[in-house]
Amino acid sequence: MKPHRLLPLAALVVLLALPACSDDAPADTQADAATPASQTPEIETATAEATSSQPLGTVPATVTLPPEARVAVTSPFPGAAVRVFVIEGQGVSRGQPLAIVRAAEPLRIGADLARANSEVRLAEAQAARLEQLAEEGIIAQARADEAKARLEQARVTSSENRRLVSLAGAGPDGTMTLRAPIGGRMSHVGVETGGPVDLMSAPFVIEATSSYQLDLALPERLAGAVRPGMAIELRLPQDGGETLTVGGQIVSVAPSIDPATRSVMAKASIGSAPGLVSGQNVMAVIIASASEEGVSVPSRAVTRIGGEPHVFVSDGDGFKPRAVMVLAEAGDRTVLSAGLKAGEVVATSGIAELKATAE
């Protein structure tokens, strides 16, 4: 009889244990299922913008200075630098003193000017006297004409020396002040206090920072598409993660392809911008006027589904894929000619998850 009593007790223990296990299992399953939903990243979006321009491509470029932006400051006469007021890399304004140079030549020119002025006064007196004698018939008219010629020679010599003195801008002690002809930044200071200053080299070179030039290397496929007058854009990263767009224009395009690099050299002019310096390597976007209107979206918003370009458009409750037609792509922007309207919102992140959901 004891075996019959033990069997119901064992079965009861098993039955009591089963509900507890069944209650715990769904709780664990629900917790595991909720975890991915709570960790789903927020999808970033962007608004489609209307555009009438078409980017042709992005090409490498080097920032340089236009020819008129670099000015050499020279001394009109050789001498020695008495004082130097600037250093390399310093900003200067137009007319600012750069150095004081003492030279012996201005003293000699000043003396020549004084002698020339005396000769002019003497020649004027002689010419007036001989002209009066010629009118009275005492001397021949030829002698009066010779006196007038000597007077003109004296005046020319005086005028030449006066121009040289004005060019030197020298003081009574022979010192000359070299000044900045333009505003900009000192790119070269080749003289020290007490050092010589000659006529064969420029002691100072100033670079204007109001405008720059780009040397572009166009790939062979763009050789016939890029023309002077086309617009370009530079997108420069700034502090805080922001991007500054600087516009410019194509100035010239080389007529032939470089056989070594298989590229065409072109030049473009751009304005000044924070963080833009001569010699910097950048990427430039070449833009042409589009033959048809389109909308511009970030390139990361465009993906391919079934081999065709699509974007995920927000409908208020989520994002739905929509087929589009790509007109052009350059840099981080893509221009669409069909499938999307300006003002519609598209997803720019989580594209892989949206594609998996759509499929």
C-alpha cells in the first residue's frame, strides 16, 4: 500500500513546480524581445531642396594666390636698414611703415637738385638779358636762341632730379621709409636691422588675403564639359561640426591633356574664407546650369533596391521606399530629376534597417 501513496505525492510535487517554470519563461522571453526595440537608433532626416544647378563632379584642387595678390616692396636705392618694423607672417595695412633705409644716393641727388635749380635761375637771367639785347639789335638773335636752349636743358635736369628725390622719399639725412603698397600679410622679410638693402632682391613681399585662386586637376572625362564661367563650391569644415560653403568661378581651362597625369589643368577664382590658406589641398565641386529643375538631397539618403535608386520618404507614421531618378551626384549631395518633390522629408540614417523592413 505504501507505493500507491507515494506516487500521488510525487505527481503533486511535479505539478506544483510546472506553473512556476511556465510563468518565468514568458517573462524572460518578453524582456529579451523588448531589448532591441529600446535600443533602436533614431532615424535622421533631411528635407529635399529645389535646385536649378547640376554638379558635374568633385575634383582635387590646390589653393594659391592670384598674380596680383603678391607684391614685392623694394628700395629705390641701395643702402642699409636702420630699423625694421615688421616680421614674417604679420598683417599690415596699406601705407604702414615697413623699414627705414639710409642711402648715400639720395644725398647726391639732393645736391644735384640744388645745383640744377641754381643753373635754372642763372639760365633764366642770361636768356632774358640776351633776348633784350637781341631786340635792341646789339647782338644777333642766334645768341638769344642759344640762351633759351640752355635754359630748357637746365629745367629738364632740375625736373629729373626733383622726380628722383620724390621717388626716394628721403629726408635731409638720406633716410627713406619703405611702406606697404597694399594691405595683407607679410610672406617674406629678407632684411635685418643693420643689414644691406640692394636693388637685385626684394626685402619684403606682401600677400593680399582678400581673394584666392584654385589650381584644379580635371579628369579626362570632364575635359570637354568644364568651361570658363562655370560655378564651383568649396565645403570647408568649421568648429562645431558645421560646414562653410565658399563659391567661386572657373577662370581658365587648359586646351590640352597632361600626358603624365591624364588630367586637364584649370584655374578658378574664389573669395576669402576662415581656414583657407595658400597651399592648402581641398576638394572642389564643379557646378553647371541644369537643363531641367530637380531636387537636391544628401547622397547618403539614396540607396538601391532591386538595382534601382530609391529614397525612404516620411509619411508621418514611418518611412516608405520610393523610386527616384538620379540626375547628378557630386560631393555629399545628389540631384534627383524625378520621384521626389521639394519639401518632402527623407531618411538619411538607418537606411539598411529600412531596406530590411521594406523587403
